[in-house]
Amino acid sequence: MRILLILAGLIGPVFLIAGEPTMVYLVRHAEKVDESRDPDLSQAGLRRSEALAAFLEKVSFDAVYATQFKRTQQTVAPLSKATGLKIQQHDARDSKGFAEMVRGMPGKTIIAAGHSNTVPAIIQALGGPPLTIGDSDYDNLFLVVLVDGKAHLQHFRFKP
């Protein structure tokens, strides 16, 4: 028997599902300094990465992932430091493979930093709906809750 409760919180509705859900937080990297192949985060991006860590400070993570690019790793670096979890790499070109790996982690809570094209691809590979992240949109945080083979999507916004 599955129980679904909706609680109105400060950050909007939160879904609590009985059982052993896998919680997958997905975030696009924060603002970057330029359009080169592997840029660092800008000062605004560094502030946003700190805001992400503060926004998620009460979440107990089992793993932190980022693609092989500096901007994604720098986005989750403050969260990695706060949790003591090492950033593990996932290949930006393999959204489906990453989703398959996540499906094999029942009961775990993870966060992964990706890109405007990979975050939607991972959400869809996990069973969520198609969506788009704009090139100048950096404040999205998605939570995919996997339970009983189904994906439930929550969308949050966070500001520095």
C-alpha cells in the first residue's frame, strides 16, 4: 500500500511517498565565466553554488555526482564539502546510462549536476516528462522521486 501526502511548505508542495523511494535531485550548473569548452563558474555562479548548498542543507545525501566539466563540479562543490561526500563523475554524453545506474540505487538520495540539455534528458530517461531549460536559466532544481517503477517530478527554484 502506497501513501501519498501533500504538505504545503515554504518551498511549495512536497510529496512524501511511503516505501523505499530513490530521491534524485538534478541541477543545471551555475553561471559560467564564458563560452569556452570547459569554463569555470563566474562570481554569480559561485554565489549560486553556495545558495544551492544552503537550500539543501537539511537533505541527507548518499552521493554527489557531476559531469566531467569544471562548471558542474564547481556547482556541487560546496554541497560536497558540507556533506563530506566526494564528487563522483558521470559522463555528460550518457544520460540514459546515468539514469539506469540511478534506478539501481533504491532508497538512496543523490544529487547530480548537469547541463541545460542533460538534466532534461536524465529526467526523461528516469520516466519524467519532457522539459526544456533555457540557456540563461540557472535557478532550476528538480527532484525526481522513483518509487514502484514510477517517476514523480518536483520543480523548485533557488536564488543566491
